[in-house]
Amino acid sequence: MRKRQLSPLGMAVKMRLIEVGKTQVELAKEIGTSGKYLHLILIGERSGRTFIPKIAQALGMSPDKLDKIA
């Protein structure tokens, strides 16, 4: 089984998580979803449209920028 690749959105979020020193699990709790669902958003298996503004806010990113790459 090959490892799933991050989507462009997933790459941007992952890089920002590293910059701010947060884990995916911490972000998931902060935005009100499970770590598994956040993972599905980051690999592009779920759109995560309802979570994009929350992700942007939690990470201090522009929601418009995230929306464009989602």
C-alpha cells in the first residue's frame, strides 16, 4: 500500500503547522473535528470547505489563499 500524498492545501497547512509548532491532532481539536477527518482533508479525499475558514484562523493564514488552493 503506498502512502497517500498531501494535496496542495495539505502541503500549505502542514508547512504552517511546522512553523507554528502545532500537530495535526491539536489543529483538529481546535477546529472541532477528528484527526482522521483532518487527514482526509489534507490528502484531498474530503473538500473540508466548512473547515477551511477555521483552519485559516487557527493557523493565522488567509482564508482566501487557502480557498484558492483547496
